[in-house]
Amino acid sequence: MKVRATSEDRLTQIVLIGLALTFLAFFLLLPLVAVFSEALGQGLGMFLEAVQTPDALAAIRLTLIIAAISVPLNVVFGIAASWAITKFQFPGKSLLITLIDLPFSVSPVVSGLIFVLLFGANGFVGPWLAEHDLKIIFAVPGIVLATVFITFPFVARELIPLMMEQGKDDEEAALSLGASGWQTFWHVTLPNIRWGLLYGVLLCNARAMGEFGAVSVVSGHIRGETNTMPLHVEILYNEYDFVGAFAVASLLALLALVTLVAKSVLEWRFDLHSGASH
């Protein structure tokens, strides 16, 4: 006899599922349909022309560069922080966990403003940077810093629960057999966390490419130089270039869809791997 997980009747289940699907369709599906319909509303030729303008190509290029820099940095930080938190006991461990969650509780605009106050012309280290002809705010380094700050919890937050669940038995066994720390990491820890790591990288990359608030504060909105794709969409929309705005926005929406599919695949592979290991 099959045991039911809940006591609700069939009608209640149908109503709840229907409400959930209606909510998703209204707040997720319809906006996606609207973005792609507006982007392609005047034909594929206008769409291709909009995404191939020099400013659009520069925004796409900068977005990819920012993601290519910030994601690897967050991978290194996420693995190191997760390793330290789950494998060792040390003073300040609770503080480190709290700091990892800090970008989730601070507005991206506020975090961008913090970097302006630190590295801006009148900021804490701004005069020193000016003396040495170094520019962070309103330049690519500032965008990288803001993006790294906003996205650094994603990898760590995926790995910490996973590594806590796995424990330290495998690493201790490898060390007892004479493996070095690096050998233990490469041959024991990394294979055990690879699916969780890929999942965290996926989320981190999606957020890095789509970040708006913090990047908007530190970028300066310089066309062709410091505008990422979200900032370029805003500028085009404010200039009533709706085809161009929705064309670039559709690329970000396509990224979201690809991320969703990849997320589902990784979850399936992770569940499959977890089931096989048990």
C-alpha cells in the first residue's frame, strides 16, 4: 500500500499546484515571452543589427570579461572558505560564516557605494590612487570588485552544506595512507564536491553577468567602456530604443534559460551521484 506524504485531499493538491503554476506563468513565463516578442517584433534583421552595434558588442565583451575574472576568483575563495569551515576548528569561524552571507543582506547599491567611498576621488584611498595614476572607480577594476563582492557567497554556500554532510573521514583516510594535502584535495575532496562546485559556479556566473545595482554605482555608465549588458539595456530603454533594449535583454534572458536548464541537469546528475554513492 502506497503511503501518502501529506494528508490533503486531491482537490486541495490540485488547487495548490494550480496556484503555483499560475504564479510562475504570470511572473516568469509572461515576462520572458514579452522580452523575446519585443526583441523580434520588427524582424530578425533588426534584432541582429541591434546586438551588433559597437556599444552593444562592447557591453557584451565587458560582461564576459567581468564574469571570466570574478567567477574563478570566487571559485578559489569558495573552495578555500568551505574547506576551512568544514574541516577545521579555528577562532572566528562563526564570523567567517556570517561574512560570507553579508552580500545577501546588503543592498547591491549600498555595496557599490562602499567601493566609491573607499576608492573614489574623495574616498579613503582615492588620493593615493590618483598620485600613482591608478583608476578603480568608473573603470573595469571597480566593476570587477563590485561583482566579486556581490557573487562570492554562491560557491561557498553550495559547498559548505555538502562538505559538512560528507564529513572528514575520506580525507583522514587518505592522509593516514600517506597522501599529501594537495593529493588529498585533488583525488578525494574535489571529486566528492564536483557537482556542487559546478552548481555554485553556474549560479555565480549567472549573477555576475546579470548584476546591475552595484555595477551601476561604480561603472560611471561610459558607453563602450564601462557599460555591461544590464547597464546598456537601461540606457537604450531610457533613450526609447526599445528594439535595441529588448534585443540585448533577450540575450540575458537566454542566459537565464540556459542557466535553468544547466541547473536542472546538474541537480539530476548530483542526485544520481548521491544515490549511487549510497
